[in-house]
Amino acid sequence: MKKHATASTLGRWSYLFVFVVTLGLTALQCSSDNGVEPVLPALYVWPQTISVSGLVDGPDPSQVLVKVDCDPHSNIRFTFSEDCSWLNLSNLEGTSEGVTRDSFSVRFDIDNLPVGTHLDSVTVASSDACDSPQYVYVSLTINPIPPELDVWPPHLSFENSEEEQLLVDTVYVTCTSGEIINFDLDPSVAWLDFSKTSGVTPDTVVVSLDLEAAHGGASVDTFFVTADNVLNSPVPVPCSLWIPPWQSQSLPLTIDLTDITFLDDTLGWAVGIVEDGNSHSGFLFGSIDGGENWDGQILMWSDPNDSLALASVCTVGETVWAVGESGMIWLSEDYGATWQQRSTGLADTLVHLYDICFVNSQVGWIVGQEGLILKTVDGGDTWQQQTSGVVFDLIAVDFCSEDLGMAVGTYFNVLVTDDGGATWTSENTGTGTNDFRDICYFDPGNVWIVGKNGTIVYTVDGGASFNTQTSGLNTWLSSVTFVNDSTGWISGQAGVILYTVDAGVTWMEQESNTAQWLNSIFFLDDVTGWAVGNANTIRFTDCGGNP
């Protein structure tokens, strides 16, 4: 019957003594007094010691290959054997013998072995060797199963939306065996804050969402809890985050916003009209923190029977311009801290102004009621009227240089100029649409116009010809903007936001999380943008509006 051998301190010293004596006897048997070569070769076995370990009820350790040869080399037969329940031996043919320069495998079977160190040996013998038998001494250590870290919950989910806010969660760290162990936490998720990064079980860690580091859309990441001498370290904790791609920003007043612009990712302005009973006032709001907070100023106040609104706002360096109804032109030369009024120079001081654009600090245009076009070449100190040749309202104007520009409005034609507005030519788009609302003149080969019934008009030759693009909608489109010649957005009625990355060959709808009319959309780059509309609506994205 096979047996187990369990080591003790005395047993290990005895084990070593036998090994040393065996080596000594071998030396005597395989040498002669006069140094003549032995008659029989000496066995060579490698390795001579094997040390492996395993876990209680765990998998068997990997097998170990033992090589057998003789010195000097000759083909002699040898056998190998063991007398142990947890060792199994075999060569490639599955037998217990071989010829020198052969090898055999030592396999382990640790089922039902108790915790501790178990010692035994493998015998290699040959009648043709002077030092037979040789031994391979085997040490097998069975370790107890280490404890495991238990981290709960196994997955964290965060959300910051108008429907639900899940901003904080608590992670519980314990040890399955109840032992007290030290653990560390890797705070590698950029959009999470951790109350601690190390502790002693049992313990809790408060995990909270860092809104300043988070961005819109879906985010996934993982942090890890680690500890020494546990079975399952490190323990991954996957984390997911959902922030609507278009997030809501708020104003201190209820206002219908008509336009928005930003100088950089902190300084921005929005304009519109505030209704207070029967009074309607043109309001401008400024932000110095990317739209998280807004301060408002009344730039145009009206009598109860009038209806005034600020319609458009733009920036040129430190100068901010705003125009609106009743011929009002406003500018600030200190980022909106103070405001000055400029005159249109027209006899009709109450003419409505709908849009303003500048190509540099000196040259700019305004369009408005009944075909009005104004131009300045002195930074807005004076404005001269240009001949548009039309009497319909011009709603939007845009220039890509001091010479090349277009204007659109409540008519199916587009006004085009290549001489800075000295002459304007009316071009038929061929769409039959009699209401355009905005234009983006990115460069002479990329101009987009939007308007009624989901109409998108595109020209690649500066207005010599026009093509239509498919919006998939039949609603009003109010505003269009591009950050390069392929990436752009459109906003409009019922909270519509469209997005393209192929210059409008295809337009994809984004979820704005509002049903309000979005009158204007503006982007600083391909991820940072704002859209504004009726009923105090401001939407912001830091992911291009994409999930």
C-alpha cells in the first residue's frame, strides 16, 4: 500500500544526510585508487531535487521532466520507480524504463492531501551503472486556500440627467474568511473621486462622480482593489457613466433665446427677448464659465405695446456685437462688462436688424428688414447702406473673406457678392423654398443654407449653382454651423439637431432632450457646442452631441 510522508525538522535533516552519504558512496564506487576510468559508467539524473506547491483541493501542479544519461555516455537501460500515492511516473511510451539520454515525467496527484510539506523520492536504477541507484528528491507543499476579497457592488453605474441623478455610491470591501487584511484601491478612473485609496477590511469607500472631469455621452472604465496574499487580487470594478450628450444649462430669467456665441470655452454671450407681463425687453446674457452660470443685462427696453428683441450676437477679439429690432446696434469692447450703442445712420431708426457678422475687427455687415444691408469698414463707428436689390426681409448673412459673402431671408433666392457687397446678385436655388433662416459660408467651396420644410441647400462654387441635401425632416431648420469642411450641425423646430461628418452627404439626428424650438447653434470645435431656443432653453455638449 502506498503511503504519505509528512516532513518535520528532524525528517528534513535526515533526508539531507541520506543524500550526502549517497553522493559519497557513489564517488567511491565510480573511481579507482589509481585514477583509472571506472569499468561501469555513472548515472546522471537531472534535476536531482524537485520542489512544487499547490492549494488544498486545488489543481495538480505542473508535471516535471527528469532527464537520465550516463558518463561516459553509452546506451544502458535504466528503470525508474516511486512508492508514493501522490506521484505518478511515465515516459513517452508509458513504461517505467528507458535508455540513457531518455527522460520521464513526474506528475502529481494532490487530491485529499492535507496542508503541509510532503517529501518523497523517485528511484532511478541501472545494473549497468556503477552508482545505481540514483534518487530524485521531491518536495510537495500543500498550502491552505487564501482568503478572497469581496467587493460589493461588483459594478458601479452613474448618471447625471434631467430624469435621474446617480452621483454617489458606496463600495464595501470585506474578506471572505473574515480576516483583517490591508487593501489598496487604484483611483485610475478620471471622472470618479474616492473617499480613500487604502483601508483595512471590513471597510467602505465612497465613490462620487466628478462632473468637471466627466463628459457627455456614455463612458466606461474600471478601477481595481488589490491586497496581498488573497486569491483573487486584483478585483476589477467596472464603472459606467451616462450623461446626455446635450445637457441643460439654465438662465435666471424666462427668455426666448435667439442667438449664442462663445469666444472660447469660458466666455460666451446669448441674446433674446424677455416677456414681463405686457413688457418685452431685449436681453443679453454673459457667461465666464462655459455657460454654467449666466448674468443678464437689459440692452433694449420696450413700451408695453412694442415688441423688441435682440436677434444676433457675434464676437471679434475683445469686441462683442449685438443687434436687434428698432435699429439697435450694441457693442462691448471689454468682453461685455460695459456696452455702447451705435447708430445705423438710417432715417428709419426703427428698422429691424436680424443678423451681424465680422470678418475682422474693422469689416462687418448687418442685414435686416425689407432687404436692408449695412456695411462698416471702421470697426462699427459708421455704417453705410448697400443696395441689395430686394425688398424681402434678410434674416442671415455670412462672409468668408472681405469680398465673398451671401445673405438669405424670406425668399427663395440667395444674394451673392464677390466684391464685399458693392454689388449683390440674386441667385435662384431651385428649391422653391421661400424662407431661409441661416447660412454658413465656410469657404468658397463649402456653403450651407437652411430653412423651411427641412430644406438644406449646398453650393461648392460660391453660389453659381446649388444642390439640395436630405434632412429627412419637414420642419423648420433655423441655424447651421460648421467647424471644418465636413463636420457641422443644424438646429431647428421641436428641438431638432442634425449632425454630419461628410459635408452633409448624410445628416444624422441627435437627441437634444428638448421639444423647444432651437433658434441658434454654435460650436467652438468638433466637441464643444451650445444650442439655444425658446422658453429659456440652453443645451450644451462636450462630446459633439454624440453618445
